[in-house]
Amino acid sequence: MLQSIFRGLSGNRRHRVVACLVAGVLLLPLTAASSATVSEKKEPGRQIADMVTKQRYFWDTVDHSKLKELQQVFTSGEQITDACLSCHTDADQQLKKTFHWTWTDPNSPEKNRRGKAQYSVNNFCLSTNAMHDHHCSECHIGWAGKGKAAAIDCLRCHGQKKFNFEEAFEDYEAFSTSGDEDDREMANEAQSEIQEAAQAVGRPTRRNCGSCHFSGGGGDGVKHGDLDSSMTTPHKSLDVHMGMDGQNFECVRCHTTIRHNVAGRFYATPAASQRESLIENDLSQKIMCESCHSAQPHKVGSKMNDHTDTVSCQTCHIPSVARVLPVQMWWDWSKAGKMKDGKPYEVKGPYDRLTYASTKGDTRWGKNVPPEYYWYSGSLSGPTLKDSIDPTQTIRLAWPVGSRKDKNARIFPFHVHRGQQPYDIERNKLLAPLLSGENGFWTTFDWKDAISRGQKFLDLPFSGKYGFVRTEYVFPSTHMVAPKDQALACAECHTRPKSRLANLTGFYMPGRDRIKVLDLAGWVLLFGSLCGVMLHGLGRFISNGKGRKG
Amino acid sequence: MRKLIILAITVFFAFSSAGICFAGAKANARKGKYTYRKVYKSCHKRGEVESATPLLSPDTKTMAQWDKVFDKVINNKDENKPATELVDDDFFEQFKCKEEWSKLTGKDMINVHAYLRAHAADSPSPAKCK
């Protein structure tokens, strides 16, 4: 083909074409190299984040195994706490003021407090019955699930060794009181294991936080969608920040802590009161993406930077949740209590998860679940057990606060858990049955009795008549940040048939929405231009360059 | 004659029941747990296994499966009988650490069985070794 082209050219032209081709071939590697340099150059947001989280220095100056206070014989958890407090004198006073201890949102109205220990209600295990349900209290950071009556279990968050202290204390007591030589040896063994575990302390790890937060709702991955046991040892593809083959962040790297107060959202209280980066304020908390990545994280001139005032980073960078383990999508308490041959039973379904249990009712699970998107200012709202509800509607137990008109609100992704749960037919209020224990529903399968007992713990009335109402509960998706090549493409939202943001109305979004007049004007302009070009070309063709000769 | 037969049967049942109760009382799951862990701690020190954590957790088998593995142990009446006489080669293929198991007696083995069975997969409190 090249030969035929060359044949058609005169000598001088042939030389010029050859010279151009040679120059092109020679310049090709240079062009490729320069484009590689451009692609290797990190976005400003990543450069800043790399600077503020540059190195992870280990600066521990205490070897706890050398402390005499931790070498004594321990027969109870409280003794270990006393040993901790003999050096960390103010730790318990600090901690007892925090949400992790009180399970109460201090910013909620005094007569209708929100929080697990208060009148909040969800559509998982419903309520802790003011912390009287011992099954729920297992996650409280007091010793042995005794709630606020017990001493703080420092090792729940700081223990670096997975260890069952309660079992070990029981073993030690059983062996140490025996006169048998073998038993004494075993008592020593049990005590040395207790001491070893008490001495293994450090900053909280993913395992420490995850022991409660990954199993919220009563099992692995039941609640959040973006938090489950796959985050204990995550791969970078699951979370770019926490991935062990990447930045390997522990939870406390972003959930910065001051006087045991861990940064993060709870109920109506947002995680941060304002959007600011560490560049603006070096003492700012690292709880938001912007803290490290700034408000203009993408390359200069990138259209994506224009989105950050209305679209949260999570919206594009968390394309789906439950990417390794499934998350619960639906819990229908109205189906609980069925028996087979007079006995409670369970049915397993997809993902090897229960789809029915007599104790819990129907449940449904999902994997790789795309989030739902809503305007969100950082605060969630919903009725408590004291608030009246309209049972003809789906009750939004936890729902994002914010709208397009709210300057603090941005579009944010959420995992939404739906289900049916009991409410008082006469009082039109949600109910809090007692679930665990010998008198709980899981043992008696008697709704009326379980509700009466649960309401009593909360000092709330019960008419004796109950029904079931549909409810929804959202969880902001902020973990499981995917690698940038898996971030949402523009067309996921800016498209007409199946936009991810199809439910968000009241504003014009290019690609998704249409204004007929504007569309018509566009087409007229396009065809007009095309016709103009064609007419111009036709004119030139007809005149056959005569004008130039003149 | 009939009275004699009834008496003999009664005596037989009384003794067997007592035997079962006695055998049950002897098994100490708590001791079994420490004995089981001790086997692997020593074995790990010696270098045969990579970790001091026992190879098989109680919840890796059902109660019936543990009974099958410890079949001879359950039916053994001699507390001092060496453990090697109560298990076969298949046992050591699964559990390894023959040297440490050899130091155990019939009494130790019944305790280990009680521990594994008490926390089997289909037990009320399934457990993993830590």
C-alpha cells in the first residue's frame, strides 16, 4: 500500500513523507514516555494524603510484660482493670464520659434520649431494653457483659491477644482450690495465660474494634454492609486504606481519639462539625476523606473536582458494599415463632446464611450490593420507642437528614436494611420485646410476655395488643473504599434509563434529565451547523476554486 | 427361679448404671482442655508442629464423630493404660505429635474426649482452639 502511495508522489514530496515517517518513529518513544510521566503523577488529593499519613512510627516506650502490676495473680477482670488504672489514672474517668461507655447520644433531648442504652430502636434486635438484654450487653466494654455496673474492660479495646478471660478465671479458680498436684500445675498454666494476655496491650487494632462493630446486629456482616470480618485482614481491593497489602490502616488511623473519645458519628450527632483538611488545621480530626485528601482531590481542571460540593467522595469510590461477605437486607420479625414437630428450627439459604429461624423470623441476604443514594448532612433521624408512628406508612427508623437546599448536605451512599417489627396497635408506638435470657422471646416464643417484660425495663407502657409494621434503617457507607479504577464512571449516574441517582429529584442533572426545549434547541443547532458546512462545501465544489483564480 | 433371674437382672442394671455414672463423673472436660493444649505446646517446642494451637478444634467434628475417634478410650476401664494402646495409627495421622500423646494415660484421654465432645460442632457451645 505504501508503495502505491510513494509511486504517486513526485521526488521532493516522496522525501518529505519519508522524513516525516522517520521523525514520527523516532519521536514515538518520547511521546510515550511523557504520557507515562503524566499518568504516574499523582492527583493533588493523593499527594496531600501521602504527606499527612507518610510513615507509621512505632513509638511505644513501655514493655507491659515488665510491669510488676501486671505480674500479680489475677482472679477477676476487675483486678486487671485496677492494675491498668494504677498507672493510667484518669483513663476510666475519661472513658465513662464517652459514647462507647454510655451508649447514649448526649446531644439528644433529655426526655427522649437516643442511644442503645436509651429509647432508640432498630430493625435488627430492636432494643437493648435499657441494657437489660444480656445478649446485647456482651458488646459493652464492661467486664463479663455486666454493663455499666462492671469495671471497664480495658483489654476489649487494647488487648492484643484473643483470649477468653472469663473461662480462664473459672479454670484457675477450679484448679487452684484443689489439692491435686496435676490441678495445681494446670492452675499455674491458666494463671500464666491470664498474665500473658493482660500484658499484651497496645493501641486498638482492626480486630479489637471489629469484635463488636463487625458483628453488630447479632452476627458477622448483619448490620453495616461496609463492616464485617473481611475487614479484619482486608486486601487492598476491598479497602484501599485498610488493605494489608496497601496502607494497612487500623481503624484509629482515621477515627482519631482524644481522651478516649473516638471520632465518629452516632445517631443524630455527625462525625465532624465542619469540613476541613489538615492543611487548614493540623489539629483537625482525620475522620473525613477531605481531612487528608482536601476538597479538590482530583487533577487540576478535572470535572470531578466540580462535584465535591454536592457529591461525597464515598458516592463514587464505594461502588458496592458486602464485596466479600454477604450483608443482611431484610428481617421480618412477624414470621418468628413457627415450629416444626413442636420444636424451633432453622433454614439455611444462599451464601450459607440463615433465611429462617424460629427465633428471628425471615431474613434475606445480599452480596456486592450497590448502595442507595440520599442527601446527607452527617446526621440521622428517626423515631424512638417514645415517639408516635403512622403504621400505614413504612417507618424510617434511621434516615439521613439533608436536602439539596441544605448547604451542608451532599449526595451520600447508604446500605438500607428493611424489615417488619412489632408495634403497639393501640398506642401506635414501636415496641421493645425482651429477646434473650430464660424469659426472653428466643426461649418462650411468647410475643406478648416478651414485650411486656422488655417494655417494663424501659418503664414504657404496653396496651397488650401488638402488630407488625414495615421499617427501614440506613447505614452510611464509608468503609470498603475501592481502588480508583473501580470507582463509578460518569455514565453510572449521568444516564437516563438506569441512573444510580434516579431517586434524587428536584434538580437538573445532565445525561439523566431532559428539558425538551433545550434538547430541541441542541438538535436544531447541530443540524443547522451541519447544513451550513454542507452548503459551504457545495458552494466551493460548484465554484471549483474559480474565486481564487480571480 | 424367676425371683433369682429378676434379682440378677436388677443387680446387673444397678452395677451398669453405677458404672456409667462413675465413668461420667471421672471425665473432666476442664482438665481435658489443658491436657490437650499441653500436648501441642510441648510438640510445638519440640518442633514437630508449626503452632502451639491444637491441630483440630472441638468444633471441627460432631459429638458422634468425636465418639468414633475416641471409641476405644470410651470403652476402656483401665485409667493407667497408655494412650497409644487406645488409639490407632489413623489417630496420629490426624492429630500428629505421637511422642506427646504417648505420655498420656487412659484417664487423660477420657478428659480430652470429654473436652472435645463438650464443644463439638453440634454441642450447645461449639468452640475453636485459641
